Amino acid sequence: MDKDRIFKRSLFDSAADYYNATRPSYPRGLVNNLIFKTGITANSQVLEIGTGTGQLTLELAKRGINLHGIEIGRKLAEITAHRVFPYINATIETGDFETMKIDVDSYDLIVFATSYKWLDPSRRVELISSVLRNNGCVAIIETHHVNGGTKEFFADSQDCYRLRDNNTKSEYHLPEINDIQPRLYGSEFNGRFHIQFSRFYQEEKHILQPIILGCSTLIQMFCSWIRNKGRNFLIVLHV
């Protein structure tokens, strides 16, 4: 993995408390559809890679799913573990998925909530495939910033981005929701995962922290209705 990627993914842990206070949860419809479309049950084993401070982790734990979360940031993992402590079906481990030893064919579903991009692109598909059971699913949730809400806040926030990323554009404008081009991962997952079903739906969401921000949510889901022996499936949800 390149040094820039390693550096950037470590920044979240340095601001774990702020991240936990401001990061919104995921839409209920997204979580419900994730569970329904993948077909996981109380007997399924689910792995979440990159739990952050547990926004998705908590929602899955509440639903009684057997969930094991891995988070590379120690402070982030501690916050997530505290949030899911009441749920005996959820466990949290601090570690780097890329270097950890995990039994092969262990999980029915592997889910990434805005964390897939932090894995090494040259190895991530192979690593995921090795621990996923036959007929298992991979779910990738990604967040897109779209036009709306307080434009002055977005403009001012670019100075913060430039402090950490010299590649931040000075004249960047938020896209309209209809201009978003979802990433489908077709070439990356080709030959390893099979997509059988697709669906679009839109949900409006507003965040109040610390000022009112307007945020449109676009979710694109790919999933399996019918499971064939030896095939794995990919789900992509865009928020």
C-alpha cells in the first residue's frame, strides 16, 4: 500500500471522538435492504472491515446478527466496542485486516461502510475472497457529497482538506445528485463475484451537527436473489 493511503487512513483515529460526534448513521432502509437482499439470518457470520466508530456496526448488532468487526484504529475500535457492548452477538477487534490471520471460508457476508477504498487495491479482492464462504456476499457502502444545504460551509471546509491533501481542487463544486456516477467495481471483481440484481432508490436526509446541512442520499444496490453453489455476490450501496 502506498504511503499516502496509509497516512490518510490513520487520520480518523487521531480524531476519533470528533468523528463519533459528527458522523451520521446510515439510512434505515439501507440497513434493512442489506440484510434482506443478502439473505443473512441469525445463523450467518458477518465480518465488517473498518468499523470506524460503529455507525453501521451498531445497527447490525441491534438486529441480532452474528457480527465481528475489525478496525485498525485503536481509539475508533474502543468507541465501537463500547457502543455494541450490550449485544453479545457483536465482537470488535483492533487490527489490520491485510496482515491478520483469518480462517478461510469463515463468513457469509463481508461489509465495508465507506472503508473499502483504504485497502490495498492490488490485494483486497484476493484477501476478501479467501475468507468468504461459497455463495457469500460482499457489500460496499460509499458516501457521495452532493449539492445542497449550506454552500458556505462546504467552501470554507476546503481549506481543511487542503491542509491534509495538496491535491484538493481550489475550484471544486459539489455535483448534482443526478450527475453522480456510481462506481460498480465490475472490472475489479470480474470472475470472482456475480451480480444478479440491481436497484436504485433515493432518500432525503438532513444532518444537524452543528449547523443544518442538506444531504441527498442515493443508494444503488446489487445483490443476489438466487444463490448458486460456488458463486459469490457483490452488493454496492452508494449513500
